[in-house]
Amino acid sequence: MAPSLIFSGQHPALDPESYGLGAFDAVRLDCPGQKNPHAYVAMVSEALLGPLTRAQPELVIVQGDTSTALGAALAARLAGIPVAHVEAGLRSHDLRNPWPEEEFRVAIDREAQLLFAPTELNAANLRRERVRGQIHVTGNSGIDAALAAAPAAPAALFGGIPRLLVTCHRRENWNDGLGRIAAALKRIASEEIAQVELILHPNPSLCSRLGELLAGCDAIAFRQPCGHSETLSAMLECDLVLSDSGGLQEEAAALGVPLLVLRERTERPEAIACGSIELVGTDPERIVDAVRRRLSGNRRTAPTLAFGDGRAGERIAAIVKAWLREKEESALPSIPSTCPRQVGNW
């Protein structure tokens, strides 16, 4: 069976072509974004149950820890279809940070028959939780995409005022956290500590909120939501990244770009261990101090393959192929014991 894609409809403006997915058959659901992530899980699950029941694929593969991923995993369970989870075993060990992703990733891992863990630490988390599925350490397919799409770093980068690239979208930061982050960005820009460029998120209400908080600060440049390659290029062209994104933590580590994490906890401690990232939370004073310190020292870190070597997809595909073949063979009728068997080499 050829693979096909399912788009939830949460961010309809995102173009599959920009992610190299334009050639695949795709089902598009009508599930616009919801403020309540648990309601969105239910919406996706209900919308997907019919198509999955009719198609009866041999396997549903979900990646990450989003509402869409959990909704798909639950729909697959109701349709009696096995689930594979790419990016399994990430844990902050705090259900509030990140919320609701920590809750969702644990729930998906409980459902999955195949669990593809990016790192040995992720696999250890799964073994500790005694999940029922097969655990495989593969690296993260997100790093495959990053290494394939990233351009070469600019030869001349560190002249003049440093460049700070910012992304911000985590739900736990939507209330007071956004205000504190905005205060830090205003200070960084007004004191000319760095040129600040903010990549907006596809969520329109979040963009509007950030626009209100940063109104009147002309020194901060806004950049419309951009595709994967454009984001990677922007990271390589800056001196420092400030973000609450999980994926950017891995990509920054792989590209050798220092990143300050606008969170108190991370599910990617491997990046801290290799010196690529630092947790700074949302306190304005702490953010500004960390930016000053990082920009005054070495503005690049050594690239690390802690999250993958660019071949995770190959490993995952091989494991899925073997699993499907074994599943098919186990469904064949057994040979009666009275039948003669051929033994030895053909």
C-alpha cells in the first residue's frame, strides 16, 4: 500500500510543497484550530475515524506530540489500526511544561505498537514506563529534514550589531509569559543589544497578541510565518536564537547555532548537555542578561548529532517494512505438520 498524507486543516496556509510533500496523495480534514487543545483532539479523532475505517491502512504513523497527532492515534485505535509514533519517549517529566504536549506524548506512546525514539535517553524513558510497543532508537526524522534543507552558513556573519532571531508560540506562554517576553525584547532592541527579528506563528490570534504587546517598538522587525528552509536560513544568518520551540532546539544543536529557551523545562536535555541551548524562562531580566552574556562570547557552538545523523527516515522505513512483512507472514495459514518440508540451501 502506498503511503498517503492527512492534513488536519489547523493551519490551512501551510504549503505541503515547501516541505517536499507535494507528490503524495493527501486527505484534507476540515478541523480549524481550537483554543481548547483537548477539544481539538476530539475533533480530529472524530473527523479521521471515518476515513481510516474505510481505508483500513495497515499502519497509521504519527509524529510529535500535537493535538492532531493524539487525535489520529485515538482514531486509529478505534478503527482497530496499529499506530507507530515517530519522536517517541521525549519527556520533561512535568505535565504543565510543555502543556499539553507532555500529556499528549505520553498518551500516544501508550497507544503505539512501534515507538521510534530519537535518543537512547528517550528509549530509557519508554522502558521505564513499561510501554507495550516495540522500542527502536532511530534518531529524529526532523534532523533528516534539517540537514537536507539547510543552506551553507554565511561566510561573514558577526559584524556590526548582533542579530537575534525570535520565535514564540507555546501555550504555557500565552498569558503572562508573552508579556514578559515582549518586555525583554523591547529592552534588547531599545538598548541596541541586538537587532531583533521575530518570526510570527501561523496562529492569527497569537500574532495579534504579539503585535499588541510590541506596538510602538519600531526597532523590532516582524517576519511573516515562513517555511522550513526559510526558517533554517534565518537561523544560520543570526547570532543567537531565542525560542520556546521544541523542534528548534534540535535544529539549532544540529546546525551549531546557540539558542536560549523561553521555558523552565525541556524534553531535550541532550542539547543542554552539549552546550547548544540554555533554559532562560520568561523573566525579562534573566532573558536580557543571558542574551548579553551569550553575545559577548563565542557566537557559534559545535554542531552535534545528539538527535540524529540524517538517516532516521531510512531506519524507520526499514523497521516499518520488516514489521509489516512479519505481520503479513503471521497472518498466513500455518503449514500442517504432515506436509514435507524442504531443508537446506536452494
